[in-house]
Amino acid sequence: MANTGKVKVGIIGSQFEADIHAASFQMLPGEAEVVAVASPTPGNAQKLADRYGIPRVFLDYRDMLKEPDIELVTITAPNSLHAQMTIDAANSGKHVLCEKPLCITLDEADEMIDTCKRKGVLLLYAEELFFTPKYRKAKEMADQGAFGRVYLIKQSEKHFGPHSPWFWNVELSGGGALMDLGCHGIAFCYWFLGRPRIKSVYCQMGTYVHGDKTKGEDDCLCIVEFENNAVGLIENSWARRGGMDDRIEVFGEGGVTYANLHMGNALPTYSEYGFGYAVEKAPTTQGWSYPVFDELWNYGFPQEMSHFARCVRGKETPQATGGDGRVVLEVIYAAYASAGQGRKIAMPWKPEGLRTPIEGWLGKLGA
């Protein structure tokens, strides 16, 4: 495998997140190039390849892993497939960039981390909030002492539901809005505060709007208490109309800052007729909308992909690893158990007899 030049990348998946990966690598092409894509759905991989000029297409990702020049594999498949794909890629000598959440179970997470370590490959965790320009600026100010001792961080991500049907199936996803969106907020608060020990988790959740589609929760509030006497409040929803809403608030004894990911990067617009695209998950552009510009850059995706490619070359130290993903998953398990039991869960906490995180809230699937 080459140690110089552009990192050769293969993408597993061909839909929403795979498109983001392909587009992001092209926006900062100096470090990496996507040379292959694999998807089992006939035609989907070819469509992505045609859109981004990707030369090789596979129906089976295991065939793609046989390509000797591919150095980094990105996984954008359903959550239930992350673990096996990571293990297969590591056993093929490929570095792995796995989309959030890392996987569904803590046993899977441990096996993923252990396999990658034994095989001498990187296990990188795709958390773009570590690279979002607005949010990185807030952390930079906090680290410089702008707010004094930070005691509360809020992170909120809300929209009206996921982009792919498999998210509604808790067998494939492991959970609902918390599993899908809460992993961002948990990781963000943990990272922002310098990765302190987590003391406790408390969560409230419910299925208020999408009960016809899923057994999973479509709205939740999660409170994470850290050892440095700081609290993270994570708000997530699949029930919020009007497209994506993503924001943070940081409170310290000496200051405060607010960052709305889209406002300030959007054009308040009214149209009687509508137009092509406004912002992720906005269902219509008639009436008032807030079309964004440089959307992927403002989310931090190209910076994230460039950073991970540089990690493969040994030029940078990974900012988000499988270890971070495991911490997030442990909090998610505790959050579902908290919602199910109606109490605060002290950490560390080991789930017993739970096949997936959401079983801590629902009980046995099918209940």
C-alpha cells in the first residue's frame, strides 16, 4: 500500500451519506480521491459513480476490499452492518472511517476497536461537529477562557425524520432520534469539555408523531453530567417541521455564546413558486424558506474528510476515533435505560440482557 500521494478511498453505500462523503472528498482533493463505491442495490452505486466520476463500482463491498490500492474505506451503510463491515475491512488491511453511530452494541464496538488495533489500521469515527467552523470557533473561545468555567452546554438537532427508510426500523438502527441524532450532541459535549469522565445520564423520550412508522422515539431530551461539574443538554427530534435545525449554546460563569448552524449561513427567502433546494430535509421551498450556501463546508464534512486522509498518511492525529464512538454508544445505552426506568443512570453502566440500546426503553422488541 502506498505511503505517499493521495489516499485512495472506497465508499460502502450509495445514498445520502455516501453522496456527502463523495462530494466532500472532491471539495478538498489534495489529500484523497474516491476510486470505488460498493452498494448491493443494482444501479445505485453506478449513479453515485457517474455523479462524481468514480471509476470502479461493486455490488459486494467484499469484492471492493480485494482492491490492493484502496487504503481507506468509508462506511455509510445501515447501523446494523457497521461492525461486520469494519471487521472485514480491517482484516483486509484497510483503514476504516465509520459513520455514526459506531455500531449498535458495545460488544460490537469492542470487537471493532480490537480488530483494527490488531491489524494496525485506523478506526476513525465520523463526527462532523468536531469540524463545523462555527462550533470549532466556540470551542476555541472556550479553551482561551472566554467564558470562564463552562457549566452548561446545549446541543440541539431537529428535523421531521430521517432520509432513508431503514432508520425507522429499530432492528436495523438500534433506536430512534436519540440513536440517529443524539450521538452528535453526546460526542460534541464530551469533546467540547475535553473528554471528562461521565458521571450520570438522564433521558426522557416519546413517540409523538411517527408512531405509524416506527417503534423508536421521535423526540427526546438527554442530560449528561460530567465530572468537572458541567452538564450537557442534548435535544433531538424527528418531529420538528420545516427542515433541519442545528444549534449550540455554551454557558460559563464568565460568558455565553450561541451558534445556529444555519442562521447566518442562510438567505431568508419568500417564494410563491418554490425552487430547487433550500436546506437539508426541508420538504418545500414555497413560502418562507432559508436556503443555505456552502452547506457541506458549514457542516464541516470536507474538513473532516481531509483530516482523516491526513491521518492515514500520519500527518495528523485523529480527532475522532472508535474510542469516542464507544463512549457515545455507552451513553446512548444509559439514556434509553434512563427513559425506560424513569431515573438517572450512574456511569459507568453496563447493559445486561439488552440486544439493542432501545430495548432499555421499550423492553423486548415487539412490546
